[in-house]
Amino acid sequence: MNKLETLKTALAYRDEEIFNYQINIDNYEKAILKIENQYSENKNIVEFSKQLKELLESSKTEQLKSIIIRDVILEQVTELEKL
């Protein structure tokens, strides 16, 4: 496997990783809203909502890291394909 093929494989992996983070982000946001609207009186579930908010922020940060790396890989693929 040459560098271009390896980078393309890494690019596909990053795209999937970003997509998976987005699924988690969407789920966390919906769960937080559901808890706020339907379970605000349940102390244990409100605590769970706090944990979800932390996971949400962490997932957003990790997704951004993956986007940055994906963009760097894409730049390299574009450069190599021009050769």
C-alpha cells in the first residue's frame, strides 16, 4: 500500500468517526431536551442530564479534533493526486 492509498483509507475512517460523533451529539442533545421537558422533577434523571451535557461537550471537542485531522489528510490526498 502506498502513501496515497493509506491516506485515502485514513480519510474514510475519519469521515466515519465524524459521523459517529454526530450521532452521539444528536442523541445527547435530544435526551437533554427530553429530560428538561419530561423529567425535570426526577433528581436522579436531572443528574444524568448533567452527565449527558458533559458527554455532549466532550463529543463536540473530539469531533472537532477529528475534523481537523480529516482536513489535514484531505489536503495531503489532494496534493498527492496532483502529482
